[in-house]
Amino acid sequence: KQEVTQIPAALSVPEGENLVLNCSFTDSAIYNLQWFRQDPGKGLTSLLLIQSSQREQTSGRLNASLDKSSGRSTLYIAASQPGDSATYLCAVVDGGSQGNLIFGKGTKLSVKP
Amino acid sequence: DAGVTQSPTHLIKTRGQQVTLRCSPKSGHDTVSWYQQALGQGPQFIFQYYEEEERQRGNFPDRFSGHQFPNYSSELNVNALLLGDSALYLCASSRDRWNEQYFGPGTRLTVT
């Protein structure tokens, strides 16, 4: 059974710092991996989607990498800003799930001015 | 493009009652999935609809049921509500099951 783990559960950094959020999954047979942002009490905003054949995706100050063989993905945020404060969720679609997302519990990020 | 929309935003129900939540997918999307997110947890998959049929289902009891209409919009019904059903219910749509999923703002259900 696929399990997704995100470490750390919470992170507090000063504004301007570069940071890395980690995601690991137990079964490397994934179809794709998605990173989401969630503001308190709100829905999920898709940040980046990485297909299983890709190594990384970039969008603005965000860069996500995927190492399928080791079951890991990282989300790199450059020059963090207070507006980046939110919970970041990682989710995978594996071959056995038939398309549904399997989520980690998220990393709660706080960027201090 | 309005994106994925959900209604209502908030709902308060009493144990034992029934509730219906609604979702309209993003334009051009034919697949709708429902997720339940308890406080402090990641979303858990409930079920997925495609061509008005339930294509797959997560580990949720039969009290949870759904429907998809010809215009691809969807409903989630929960019968005999329990306190533990209190959660944020999220709807996601995609072009097909394997493509990027886009989420709505969610419906916050409180069961008292």
C-alpha cells in the first residue's frame, strides 16, 4: 500500500531564505507526483505536476524534483516571502490507484517578515 | 474560466441527518473526484466519477454515495451523519483520471 510522508511537519524561516520541503513515498511505481499549496480552511492550489518520466519542473521561484528510484521528491522555494506561508502538500498517483491522489499530511510553512 | 466550484461553503448538520454537497468541474474536464480532509491531515480519496459512473472508490462506507450528471457536475451524499464526518470536503476535476487534478475551495461540514 502506497504511503506518502512529508518532513518536516512544520517549518519557520525568515523572509528571503531559500528552503526545501521533502516528500517520500514507499512504492516507486508512480504515474505522477503533484505539489499543492493550501491556505487555512481553503481548497488546494496545484503548484507543480511531475510525470514519472521527468526529473524536475519549475514555475517561477518554485522547483520540484523527482527521484523515483529512491522514492523522493523535493520542493525548492527560492527567496521566500511572507505570502508563501501556507501548508504544502505532496501527492502521488500510483499505478494501483487508478488515478486517485494519495496525499502526505503536509508541511506547514511560516515565513517571518 | 471559473475553475472548480463547490456549494455550499459551510454546512452545519446534526448527527443522523443527511447532507448533499455539490461540485461543478473546470471547463473541459470530464472526471470528478471527491476527497475528505480532517483537521491536520492530508485529503483522503472517497470516490471518482467518469461518464456518470463511479469508477473507483476509497475506503469509505456505503453511507457515502455520489452522482455525476450529463454536464459532468457531481454530488456527494452522506447519510446517517456521524460526528467523525466533520471535515473539509474537496472536489477535484481533471481531463481524465491520469491528468493534473484541480481542486475547488471545499465545503466545510460540521456535525453536532
